[in-house]
Amino acid sequence: MNQTIVSYLSKYEFYKTLLGLFGGNESLLAFVIYLIVALIIIGFCATVGGLGTFAERKISADLQARIGPNRVGPYGLLQMLADGIKLITKEDIMPYAADKFLFYLAPLLALVGVFATLAVFPWSSGFAMSDLNVGVFYLVAISSLVGLAVFLGGYSSNSKWSMLGGMRGASQIISYEIPVTLSILAIVLLAGGMGFGTIVAQQKGLPFNWFIFHNPFTFIAFFVFFTGALAETNRAPFDLPEAESELVSGYNTEYTGMRFGFFALAEYIEVFVVSGVAVALFLGGSNLPVNIEVDFLPLQFVEVIIFVTKAALLYYVVIWIRWTLPRLRVDQLMSICWKYLTPIAIFNLVGCAIWMVAFNGKSLAELIFGH
């Protein structure tokens, strides 16, 4: 069922009690609910971003037979707090010849671009800030702000290393948006709508109902999407915009303190966002492994746990890939996008359209098992 968290909660008796406390002003109550949920989501994702740095260090340490952070807190879990305090207390330095307005705007734009995508995140069948009927279009559009932030960060710094990193980031993100968007369109074609609620609702039941297993074209589309998402988030082996062996630190070389921290936080939250989008589009979203209507409030929290767990597993894969594969050259990066991923994505989109016509929209499992 496509709905927002307010429309879902309005079915329960306690909502009417709350409405009475607000003097029957439903708009005010809805605003308060949205505000509380938004703060919870932002706090959760900020924590995920912090834990992402911890996970990065621990997983890389395991892959390289090291220990990793183990001094601050149990198992080094409080290392992210120590890093946060260090960034907050560091001096905020700006190059003399930098464009002050754009220099300060870029890291904020990166965070805004990431947090704004959470407005259409399908945490569960009932817990969503907004189930726009153009949710996929909104997400693709608003996430482009991150690419703009990367370019502006490099451009405004008035540094050759930063400028090169910003230009790399802009060309990379713009290029890889094409195969990613084409892969998303294949799923939109199958679901019959661009709302995340509609897309997730089509994948109820056991895993063979997930869109990744719908037909051979969507199976390939998942890997095209995931590869493109790695490039859009500047993750290795596509981390050319901040290649420390070539550009010192790339587009964020001249940033210090918490402004540098904003870029890092935005990157780690964006990894969770693209993992969540992959889960919603291809891996069944928050659906329980049974085809039932979830009208029992505690089950909504179970769905949230399912969604976050799937996204966390993909998060692990993203980190795993970073510490396994070497960085690509710039020409290799662009060749993979334009010579391979984009043609494959177009082939998948056309293939899905033909599949829909030839088999009346039935999945591979429905054709084999007849249900």
C-alpha cells in the first residue's frame, strides 16, 4: 500500500488521541510527526556515516591481517566520536584566493543532496516520509547535487589538485548517471510506476519475486546499477576524484576541520543511500518473506530492520570491493561507462520491454512454476 507515515498512523486510535491534544489541527500534528521522524532519520544516518568509517577501518584491517581501531571504547567503537571531536576542534582554514561563498557552500550542498534523498526512502510499507508517484525521478534529480558539490569544492579552492579532482568528479558522476538511470528505468517499466512504494509492493513474498530474479535482463541490470553506483559515490576502484597518489586528496584537498568532515560524512551516508535504493529496486525492499498485508504496527519495525539489514550487507560489499580491487585509470574509467555499461544498460531496457510484451509481464519464476 502506498502511503506516508502520517497516513499510516492515522488508522490507529492513539493518532486520534494525539489529534485531540493538538486541538484537532491535523496539519500541525502532521508537521510535528514529520519533524520528529526527519530528525530520527537524520540522526540514524549520521550514525551510519560515523559507523561506516569504523567499518571501513575494521574490514580493511581484517582483509590486510591487521587489528584496526581498538583503543577508543570497546572494540574501538568510539573511534568515530574521537574523530568527530578532532574535526570539530581543528582550525577552519580557507585558501586566500578561494571563492569564499562557493567554498563554504560545497560541503553543505553535499550533505543536503544526500539527506534530501531520504525523503522518498521506503523504510517499510507504512514508514515513508513521502511516497511520491515520481519518487525515482526525484531521487535521481536531487542526488545530482552531490556531483555539483564535488565540482564546486574543487573549483572554488583555487588549487590545481582540487580543480583536477573536481573535474574528474563532475565527468565521472555525470557519465555514470546514464547507465544507472537506464537500469532504474528497466525496473520502472516492470513495476508500472516511479513511486518506491509501487516498486517495493510488486516484490512481495519469497526472494524469487524480487526484481533481480524477474528475468535475465534485470539480473544483469542489478550489476550495472551497482557498478555505476560505486562510481557515483566515488568509491574504489572509481575513486579518481580524490586519488591521493595523484591529486594529494583531490577535490577536498584544501578543506580542513568539519568542512572536510562534511564531505566524508556525505560520502559514507551516500553509500548507505545507494545500497538502500538497490534493495528497494532489486532486492525486495522491506518486504517480509510472506505475501501478507502488514497492518500490525510492530511488524513495521520488523520491516525497517529487514530493509536496513539488506542495505548493511550491500554496504559491506562496497567496502569489501574497495580493499580488493586496484584503482582504475581515468581513460579506463570512462571506457567502462561509455563502451560497456551504457550499451549493456540500453540492451537491458529494450530486453525488459520485449519480455513484458512477449510474456505478458510474468516473471521467470511464474513461467517455470506457474504461480
